[in-house]
Amino acid sequence: MDRGKMVVNSDECKGCGLCISQCPVGCIEFDNETINKQGYHPAKYKGSGCTACGICFNVCPEPGAITVYKLVKA
């Protein structure tokens, strides 16, 4: 069950892969179908599995590229 959701601002992502390599649940991958304005394949959320741990946000060297949302049960 997902506890969170991460969102990548693809135009800010430099495709370094740090978020992908450090994600403990492996829910991030490169978007090989997209090339952003900087000429990189940005990271993208696979759509499930996020625990909202925030590691991707913390290792990302580009401010504003990743936002992590914690899902709250109503």
C-alpha cells in the first residue's frame, strides 16, 4: 500500500540518477521516452510503492526537481 507519492519536475531534473539509486523501494526510474529542455532523460515515479521516506528529495542536487507527498488517510 502506498504511503506517499513523489513528483518529478521533469524540466528541472538533470538525469543524474541519484534518486533512482537511493530509493529503498525502487519506485523511481528514468523516463526513457522523454527528453527535457536540458537534454536529459528525467526521473519519473513508477506509479506505486512510494513510502514517502523523502530520501529521493534529500539526495537530489537540483532544488525543486522532486516533491514528496505523504498520503493521509481520511
